[in-house]
Amino acid sequence: MRPSLLAVNAGSATLKFRVYADNGADLLVDGLIDRFGDAAGSVLTLSDARGNRLEEKPLQEPGKEASVAAMINTLADHRMRVDTVVHRVVHGGGVYTQPVRLTGDVRERMEEWVPLAPLHQPVSLAVIDAFSALDAALCQIACFDTAFHATQPEVATRFGIARHWHDEGIRRYGFHGLSYASIARRLPALGLDQARVVVCHLGSGASACALASGESVAASTGFSTVEGLMMSTRPGAIDPEVLLYWMEHEGMGVREVRRELYKNSGLLGVSGLSADMRQLLTSTLPAAREAVELFCYRVVREIGALAACMKGIDALIFTAGIGERSPEIRARVLKQLSWLGFELDLSANLAQARRLTAPTSLRHAYIVPTDEEGEMARAAAALLAEPA
């Protein structure tokens, strides 16, 4: 069997995974477990590096451990032996700024940050535990979304609150760091390694980040993944007094407020129709059009704020599901930024070209596909190569 490195990216209902050669660079297969751990029946799909379907099968036993076991057995059927598993973990606090081997102490420390990422951190911990239950000796590595933003200056991490709160961890962290790291690694190929770049990670979860010479200097997300841009079901930036109003005048408790913030807001809340941008773009309902308009407005406004943090902007990059696949959203954003020198090339945008702007454009915009799993695999391979 071929030794391999398994990169897993756990969501609330899915488990994305990719298998790489042990060098962390060569992609072998790409997979997904839909309804991950669901008693109603999970489905595992597996494709080769070119996208050709190798497997699509229902998983008979419920539970995360059973799903993980089925995944490892399926990979073994294709002559791949999992030697190392690398996990995407949303929160590393201010402690973990590099990938780390998962020991009992690290696992315990990660538990402390569940309150800071209540919807994401528990899922990651459950997947880590599922692998440990199957093989306690398996090498597991954690890569943290917050780590990439450790380069931000102190002023970018603070809220205007009492110092003791900041010292206790109530601060801006920034998220989608693995996505931004994967973009930063490819900036030299675009001639942007020394440039001031705003990257827009636009998907179900959305954020933006200012990169100066490939390093994070500011981000739209802060203490949590709720802040910043409007998302599929999250509102983005919101006056804290709104939350107090809900609690004081509407009698809502913490759980109800959290559900409103994470599940009932964003594109879904504004449109009253759907959290799916594709459906909203084809709808004729006024509320759907307003949701799309507000999404783009927030993106444009955040780009301006991040450019101000860098005292200018040289280029703009779109990534993630909406950013990579929606010409309509990219066009709306770039047309509103024409005053900054972005001249949209309509045909290039429709063709999903790498560069979206005209040759005569003062500044250029690009599509760069995100590669979180690839970034994780490379980071894990580098960690494993270090002297013991």
C-alpha cells in the first residue's frame, strides 16, 4: 500500500477529505462524506485527482466513528494507507500560530476555545476523537484558521473595551486563515508577492483579508466567524445593541440569539427565500434582489476599509464558492470599485479567466481557487520533516 497523508475539513453536516502522497504535494484522491455521522444515512463519494468518480456508496452504520472507519477502509481498498491525518481547526486562540501534533495536552487546550467557536470547534474535536478511537497511535496534526492572522499588528487585534478583557482573550482573531495562506503562497506567480492585496473569500461563510507582502495585516472577521461580511445565514457586522434589544425586549435567551445570528440571518434572513446565492440571483422577488445587493454592498465597503488599513490597494482576489463561480457577484463588486481603477473585462469575467480586468486597467482583479486541504497537507508534511 502507498503511504499517504489525509487532510480532513469537517463541517456541521459534511466531511471533506483529500489524500496526498506523503510529500504533502501530490493529490491522490478527493472525497466527501455527506450527512457525516447522520443516523439517516451518510454517503461517501471518492474521485481521483482528475475528478473521475471512483466510488459513491451509502454508509450503513451511523455515527462519526463508523463513517471515519468506512473512509479509511475505502482508501485501503484503493491501496492507500493513512499514516497521518491533518485537521482543519477553526480556533487556536492566541497560542497556536503554527501546525502542531495533536497530543492529549493540545486536545485539552483546544477544548478551552469551544466558547469562542461554538459551532465549529466541537465538530473538529469530535472528528479528532473519532480517529483516536479507531487508532490511538495514529499521527494527527492540527492546522488552525486563526494562525495565519498572527502577523497582524496589535492595534488590529483590539476592541475598544477594558484592557483586562483583551488580556483574557476577548480580541480579534480572524478566520479562514488556511484559505488565505493558500492564496498568499501563490501570490509570487501573479507578481504580487510584495503587493497590497485584498482577498475576498466569498462562500457560505464569507470574509475578506488585507495582505501586505503576503502577510495578514487586517481581516473582516474578529472574535468570531459572525463578524464582518454578510454570509449565507450570518449577518456579519451588527450593532451589539441589537442583541441586547432582542434579549431585553423580545425575551430571547442566549441560545435563541445565537441561532438568530448563525442560522436565521444573512442571505436567508434578508431574502426570506434561500441562503443559496445561485437561487437568489435567478429570483425576481424584491427581497431576493435586496439580499444580493446588500451582500455586494458589504463586500465593497469592507474592501475599502481593508485598503485603508494598508494605505492603498494594488490588487483584488476572489476565492471560495461564490468568489470563484459567480460572474454576476464579481461584476457587481468590481463595477462599484471602478473609481479605484478596476476596469472589468466582461468576457474574461464570464469565461472565469484568471485575470478579470482589462489590460488597460489601473489595478487588476483575479480569481485564485482556494486550497485549504492542500495548504494543510503541505504544512503537515513540513512539520513531519522537522527533526524530532
